[in-house]
Amino acid sequence: MPVWTPGYYQVMNYAANIQNFNVVNSRGSLLKWEKSSENGWKINTAGDLSLVISYDVKATTAFVAGNYLDEERGYISPAGLFIFPAGMINNPVTVRIEPYEKWSTVATGLEPVKGKANTFYAADYDVLFDSPILMGNLESFPSFTVNGIPHYFKAFKPGVFNQQQFMADLQKIITTASGIIGDIPYSHYTFLAIGPGGGGIEHLNSASIAFSGEGLNTKEGRIRIYNFLAHEYFHHYNVKRIRPVELGPFDYDKGSRTRMLWLSEGVTVYYEYLILKRAGLTGREEMLQAFRASIKNYETKPGRNFQTPADASYRTWDEGPFGRTGDEVNRTISPYDKGPLLGMLLDFKIRHETKNKQSLDDLMRLLYNKYYKQKSRGFTETEFRSEAEQLAGVSLADFFDYIYTLKPVDYSTYLGYAGLSIDTVARELPGAWLGVAVRDRGDSLLITNSEWQSPAWAGGLRRRNSILQVNGSKMNAQAFNGLMASLKAGDKIKILFTTSTGVKEEEIVLQTKKEGSYAIKQVDDPGALQTAILKSWFGEN
Ligand SMILES: [Zn+2]
């Protein structure tokens, strides 16, 4: 049984959820077996090649990378449910679902077997592991086609919103995203919305997503959901097919590590923003705002001084999907953090060097056609770089330093290629700066964040410590925040707090925080090439 599911780069130890493992041979006799590894079983078949293996799977995790079952729905994350015969991963598989009698729908990207109810076929176990199954009384939104290919959206408890409008917008997203690559490689595609919550996993012809349509009722929520759907959808190109060589065939026992998740994840975030703008769902200002927020998020993260995007990619297995745990929070970034920025730098550089005749879109198309379609494999880091440099016609050493070193980003040069500028000057923010965020926990305050190199940080306050007293009194979060708002830089505050070893009191002098706005603007009097690059980047040709 796999220990992980592709798309979610964490060891899940799925085999620990298996109980009541039983094997009978063709004559119905029980066979002996033993655990051969954490995720393997060795069966004494006595030469009988026809076996029936049965087992129960604990299905209590309502999450895209888990299995879940209750009276209302079932969700199968296949890598965590199906075992496979060792060494036979390339064998074809048939799956028959017997749904609970009160359920109407079984939804999956798997191919249905004609004439057999709820029976599906996968060409091999890789395809099976890549095809989650959602069942229950699901809502089917109005489907649409792009280039004649049907797209479905099946949802458990999606909430109340305008489904027609939503599907019309989703059609624009898919038309735009598939137009970037110029080829649709599947015969049908299904969004599986497993219910409210968080998270999504991309697949070859489906995406499993946590989803609540209620969010679509505000503009901000709508853009957030559209970004998310554009992200999961674009992944069927970028990571599933346009992929680092390490990401398929997968190592289901150990996991597959790559130093290119900044490309597979981060640049997929880059394309979210481009796709929404080009689909007409956002405007110029909203797109620049999205990049501003991304860049500010990256530039204010201390981990950028310690971890390169290549290392963040490789170490995501140890650090969690979003890069940061415990006291290491300030020493790491996630593969997502710098991605939109890297996509933008590379795109502008290629456009500039080729007089806007080539772009990152051309590079993605080239990788798709050459490696996925012709060679049926992923690319190495060296191949990626060499393809990018050939397309640009120049060395991209300066760009690749942003992936393999901690070199500060030269914004003015790269954004200047598109006639843009960014305000990176750190200015004083109003109010006094301590540098902690807190919430109530019992009769103390739990520190939910301590900013690196803030006065609080220097005083020894850390995330997950508790503040017991402020200036000699107990205080709830509301009173604490009120006190902070009333103080000014230079004021002193006495804090009694827990540490990993005991209790400590510190007198902390409040300071003023400085931060860049990272606002992105168009330069005055751009040249012809700058104007052309910006226009085509916005998709306004
Ligand atoms: Zn992703």
C-alpha cells in the first residue's frame, strides 16, 4: 500500500488504518500472511494465483488526502485505500463500488465499464491511485464542454449560490487555462467537491477539493475560490504532465522528492493570477494587487534569508506542505511562497530578451510537447534550465540564482522589463510595535505568532508560549490589544510569560515597525517594448 498520495507530499502511513486483513484462495480456504513491512503484506499462496483479500479501512478523515465514510457520503483517496500486488503496478484494475442504498451518485475520473453499474476501469494502479471517488447524494452542477470535451462538477453539500453563473465562470477559467497549453489531454474532467473545509489535490482528469459555494456570494470570496480552482485545474498540466522527472513514476514506499516544487506549486500559483485576468474575471488592478500581496508575503518572511526555493521544495516532506513548523517557523519558506514572483521574473526576462516574441507560456508549451507528449517523461533541473535558456536566447544565470541562492531580488530590473515598478522602501507604520499576536486560552494569553527580530522576539517570547501577566495583572486578549493600541514607541511593558523551561518576566521597550508597501505601479513614459510586454502579459492583445 502506498505510504503517500501524489500531490500531497507527506508520509500518511495509510497502512495503519487497515484492520481485519484476511485472505482466502480459490477454494475458499484461509491463507496465512504476515506483515513484511510497514505498508506490505506477504501472503503464503501455496501456488494459488486467485486470491480474495478483504480488509476494513478506518475512514474518519474528511480531507482530500484521507478516507471518509458516514451515512451521508463516502470519499476514497485511493492510495490510502487500495493495496496492489508488489511489482505489478502496471497491471490494469477494475473497481466495483456498492454504494449505500440511500445514495444516488458515485463520481470519479475513472472510466466507467459499459453495461456494469458503478464499475470502473483503470489502465494501471498509477491511474487508480490518481482517481479519487466521491459518493453520496451529490449535487451535479450544469456541465459544459471545452473543445467538445465535457467538464463536470459534483459536490457534497455545496451550499446556496448561483450555480449557472459559477459554471459559466469556471468554463472561462478552463478555456483560458487550456488555451495556454493548446491541448486538452483527457476525454472528461470532474471536480469532486467533498464538502466544506480546506485543501485540494490535483489529478490527471479530476481534482478533489474542499468546497463551500457560500464563499461565492462575495467578490473577495469569489476570487479566492476561482484562484483555487484555476490552481487545481492548471496542475493537470503543471505537475501532472509538465513535471519534474522525480514526480512519476512515483516511489510509493518512500515518497518522491524533487527540488522543483517551486515550479510545480509556486508557478502554478503564478498562473492562477494570469488565468483569472485573461479569463476576464479580474482586472489589471486586481492582478497587480495579487502579485503585491504575494511579494509582500515573501519579503516579510524571515525564512527567505535562510532557505532557497530549491531547498524548500526538497524539504517539504519534513516541514509540512506549507513549510513551517515549531521553532523552525522563521528559518523556512514553503515551495509556494516565492513561486508567483519567480514566475513573473522568468516570464518578464524571456519576454524582454525575445522582444516579446516568446514568454513563459511558450516554455510551458514546449515542456508539455517535448517531454510529456514526445518523451513521456519528466525533465531534470538541468533540462529545465537549458530549455529556458534556449528559448530566451541568453544565459539565465541571474534568474536561477533566485532558486539556488539567497540573493535579494532585483525588482527594478525585472519589473522594469514590463514597465512596472514596485515600492520596496521600508516606512514606519503607525502605532507601537511589540511583535506578538495572542488569543485567549483559559486565564492566560496564548502567543500565536512572535515576529522574528521584533521587541517581543528579542525579549524571548515565542509562539506557543503563554503570557500570564502584563504590567502585574492578568489580561484577556481584548484588553491586551486595547493596551497595545494605546501605547507608543519608547513605552515600556512588563510581561510575565511561560518558556520551554519555566516562567520568565521581561521589561520590553516598544519600537516602531518598518515595512515596505510593495505596491506595484506602471512607470511613467514606458517604451514600446515595455508597453507591449505589459499588454500581452495582461492578456490584452
Ligand atoms: Zn498546488
